[in-house]
Amino acid sequence: MQGNKSKLNNQMIYQVFVRQFSSTHDFNGVTAQLDRIKALGADVLYLMPFYPIGKVGRKGSVGSPYSIYDYRAIDPMNGTPDDFKRLLCEAHARGMKVIIDMVLNHTSRDSVLLQTHPEWFWRDADGNVGNRVGDWSDVCDLDYSNRGLVEEITDTLCYWVKLGVDGYRMDVCSLVSEKLWKYALPRLHKLKRDLLMLGESVDLGFIRYLRSRGFEVMSDSQCYKYFDVLYCYDIGRTQHDFFERKGGTLKAWIDDITAQDGRYPADYVKARYLDNHDRKRIAEFWQGDKLKTLWALNFYLKGMAFVYAGDEVSESHYNSLFEIDEVQWAFGTDKDLSPLISRLAAIKKHTVYREGAFDAVVRGDNAVVCSYVSAKRLSVGVFNLGNPQAVAVPLADGRYTNLIDGKRVTVTDGKLTVGTLPIVIEK
């Protein structure tokens, strides 16, 4: 995306695993719910890979969508090309962008590219095709020292943009050579000036491990030269240890978040998720008011809010990458967080969340006090994951309206008494 990226901090991504999303397992099942997805607050619809899946080394009975047989085809399980075009058209008609997952570090072990251009693949010391990560046993890595591969992949990326997609989520983008991004992105931006590039950058430990083995791996700082938005795996250890109750602390996570402001370019944007297809569902570890508070905090943080389909109904089951394993929808029950997420997405659209200077600090018993300060507005969010308590806030004494639920709250002697639900105040 050329130009000012700050507006992305007002937006929400909605991730869909097409075959797990509905009982039809296809694009039509997604199209049927676009009104609901839009009402939830989605600005960007992100589709996980829907291409044919390789058979050699396949994991499970259906296989991983990240083991791609043909980059320019659609798996019939997910529908037809016309179904895909209709989904694009209907999403665009509702004002949503559509980005698609592209897996350019590796292909399946029987892919079209491997059959036609075996010289484009990485090989081990014995000359065998394979991969640099042992547990990815169903794929083989590409080798971007080949100019022909760079040109072929660029043509593929242009192919989908010409069909109408608005950008890409790039799988393990840190592992893909800069040669590709330097060559492909100028051509893609000629086709679509506001192309959106979401990169799945990788965690620091993984970067160090692969670099120690002599492989080219980009840091987040390098990735920001090519991508508009990156994942939060750079702070993955503190984040996931806290989310999944592995001994991590709220303070360590928040401290890592605020440190990002000094680590990356001034206009950096992070995708803020509580879970995704590679992580266990957040509702497995957090429930009730604390789950609601975590969602409110996640939306309030600087960056693009990220919702994985099923989060809005507190789905706690991890949907398998290798089998048919549908989301269990629970609308209209006490699990339904749709009204909350919709409200949070609406609040996030306010200009202060892209113009204001962000800060966050943990106070008292696990309460996070966040703020955005701009020339015109002040926003303060209080997210209590501890016991009911009074916490210091950067607000004058007085009565304020909680934008989340419309209730009135009072600041006395510079402190706000908070219970178990989140509070957002603007003035």
C-alpha cells in the first residue's frame, strides 16, 4: 500500500479457512455470510489457501492448504473460478478488500513447478529436494537464486491481482528471498496502487536458528521495506506464554508492545491477533468477562485488529489444518461475542487511533491503562484482568461515558474504579 499506512490502524482483518467455515466447505458458504462479516466490522477479508493440495507426503486425509500443488488453480472442494469471482465481487460491493494467502517459500512435493522446473528447488548436501524445517514434511523449498523462478512467481502474483484480489497474506514471508520482493512489488503496484501486503514474519528464535544454519532470513525491520502489515511473532514468546497461560505475564507482553514503537519505522503496522490458524484458540484459555476484556484490549492496541473466523462465538476448538473440521457456530448464546466485536471495530474507526501517540502501562492487579493523545482528542482505555480495583488514569476528575456499553463512570482523585469489563473513554 503506497502512501500513508496509518489508516490501517483503524481497520480489522477477518481470516477465513474456507473449507472449515461452513457446512458447504466452499466459497459460496463464505459469500452467504458476507453481510454478517461486514456487520462485524471487517474491512479486509483474508482467505487462507484454496489451491489444490499435493498428495505426496500429505498430512491427514485432506492435507494442509499450505502444501500447494498449483498456484494458479482452485481446489474443486472450495468451489469454481466463477464462485471465487462472485465472492470477490460481493465483498467489494460491501466495501471490503479481499486478500489471499500465498505460500512462496515452498510447494507440495508433487507440485506443478517441481514437475516442470526441478532446478528451481532448494536441495540438501546430497542433492535431494527437501525443506529447511524438518516438521514441514509435506513440502519442498523453493530456491530464488533462479531468475526464472522469480519471474514465474511474479507472473502468478500478477495473475490473481488481475482477477481482482486486493493483496496478499504472505506465508512465512521472512524466509522468502528479497530478490522476489524487489522484482515483484513494483510490477504489482503498477497493477494496483493500493495493494495490501500482510506478511507472516517469524519469531526471533526461528530467525536465529535458520541464520545459524546459513539460510537467508529477514528480520521484521527488513520485512517492513516490502510489507504494510506484519504479524506479532517478533514478540511471540511473551505474547503466547501469556495468552496460553504458560507462565507469561501481562506486563512482559505490554512492555514488548510498547517497545515496538522504538524498534520499527514510524509508520509500522502490526496485525493484532489473539489466535490464528497456527495458534490454539484463545477461548481455550480465557472465558467470560476476561475473554471480553482481552478482545477489547486487543482492538484498542495500536495496529490492525485481527479476527479468525469462529472467534466471534468463542470457538475454543482448534480447527485442524489436515482434516474437515468445521467451526461450531454459536450465535445467540452466551458465547456470542459478535455485538462486542462489532462495537469495538466501530470505536477503532475513530481518527484518534491513527493520529494519536499511543501508550500502555500495567497498573495495580493486572490492569492495563492505554491512551492515545492527538492534537484534538484524548482516548483512554482501561482493561482489567485482575480483581476489581481503582487505577490511576490520565483524566481529570469527572463523569465520563464508557463507549463500549454506554454506561457512566466516574474519575475521582485521578483514579477510575474498574470491575471485570473494559472501559474506553474519549474526550
